[in-house]
Amino acid sequence: MTARPVTAIQPAPEIPPATSDFFSDVIAGLSSNPRTLPCKYFYDERGAALFQRICELPEYYVTPTEIDILDRNRAEIASHLGQNIELIGLGTGAGTKTRILIEALVKPAVYIPVDISEKQLRKSTALFHKIFPNLEVLPVCADYLQPVALPSSRHKAARNVVYFPGSTIGNFEPQETIQFLRRIANVSGRGGGLLIGVDLRKDRHVIEAAYNDSAGITAQFNLNLLARINREIGGDFNLNGWRHRAIYNSSVGRIEMYLVSEIDQLVHVAEQEFHFRSGEKIITEFSYKYAPEDFAALARNVGFEFVRMWTDDARLFGVFYFIAG
């Protein structure tokens, strides 16, 4: 993300395509040791649909808990964010949580959703135009992990607030989290805000059940990454030769999600060959869980002042609010 080095665009712009290089990222990840695949590529059309099903599973506490926190505390959250703000949403997907937030805001100036899924972005933008006809919505289809030029609004906002829902911040290594938060601080500007969802540390059985659901939907979601490689960049992964595995590593406080090779096998991606041994793993996601004081300390390192955390009775999830100093 960059602060704003772009000219104004119209209220209903054409959404430019994301520039992420799927092929080169896959080749680099499969060539590395340990082998990896970036979790940002989970969300093609089928992946997004599967994730929506995951969010409805009884074991997956993250989404319903976060929605409940927002719903119960919407008025107080809105009062902290203030009036006439520019709301910049990162990876807001279908916009369910953002809708709760915007409904509570007083005269928001503009909403800028940034998402890598073009289809999801178009759908949510159309919905927001319908629900909030007086709100300027400026969608940006891009990978927010890369530098992104944000559009200029027709309205002058009192301040910028970056909204980063879900628990995606947990996918970064701690040092990467600091770098990412520093970039957000540059976007929000002095006195601007950051509203962010954070999955909290808790009993490992609760966490592992959320990533190993009994219906096997998370396994399908993980394996769809290989199916996407086959569909889009000439892979020949045999999905029957792989299984999903997710474990909680309590020593570092993170869930670790893998695709595990069931057999010795040779896989091609375009002209590239990759040999896998039986039991060899591809890392597809790390998801860190934080104690509230630890996450507040991380944010403090880049100049964010902790204001408030809203949570549920079981302290499964936290919605944090910071102001950039």
C-alpha cells in the first residue's frame, strides 16, 4: 500500500486486475526448503465459496465470534472511529462485517475496499451501492500485501481508518507483522485509526478443531489450492495422493496447515518437475494466535497507540482499535 500517489477516479471505477504472479510464486514456493504455497491463493472462486462454508461450520468459531463482537459493540466502535471518515477495508471479502460497521458510522465519507478476488469485490461493491446509495465506494482489486495505489475520493474525510477484519494478520511471521503494521500506519496517517481482528490464544483443542472440521470442508479448501494449480498453470497434481493436516504448535502459538504427500510421486507444473517423498509436506498456512498484550506491544513498535479491545465472553477473538501516533 502507498499513501495516495494517484489521481482521482470516478465513483464507480472499472476494477483493475490484481497483479499477483501466481505461476512464479508457486514455482518459487515448491522449489524452496521447506516447500510452501502462499495462502493468499486459496481464494479463487471455488476457494472463496468453500471458505464461506467453513465460516458456517460449528467448529469454526472465528467468523461468528467476530461478527457477534461487532454487532454487540457497533455503537461504541463507531464512536471511537468518529464521523466523516475514509474507511479503507483490506481483504473484506463479501463485506458482511463491513456492513455492520458502516451501518453504525456517522456520515462516512468514502469506503475503499481492497481485495484480491475480483468477483468477490464486484459483488460486494454492487451490494454496497444498493444498501448505501449515498456512500462513495471505490473498489481496488489488488494484493494488499504489495504496494497499492489508493484512489482519491470526491469527499474530504476527517481522517483515515484502516479496517482489517478476520484473523489474516496471524498469517504473517511476527517480523512481517511489524512491517505490515508500519505500512498501515503510513496509510492511516498521524491521528488515523486501525481497526483489526485478531485470533486470541486459547485451548489447543478448540483451535485444532476449527482447522480440522468433521465435515472435511477445510480439507477441501486446502486441496483446492492444488486443483487451482492444475486448472490455471498446467499442474498435474493427483489430489488423491495428498491429505490435509493442521496442528497447533504451542511453542510458537500458531496453527500450521499442510498438504502431505501420501506416496512418493512426481508432479509437473508447466515444464517444471517436482519430486515428493511419502510424508513430505507443503506448508500452506501459518496462523499465529496472540495474547492481547503481545499484539498491543507489536503495534506499539510501529507507533500505534492502543485504545480498546472488544472481545467475547470466552475471549476467543479480539477486535482491536489503535490510533497512529
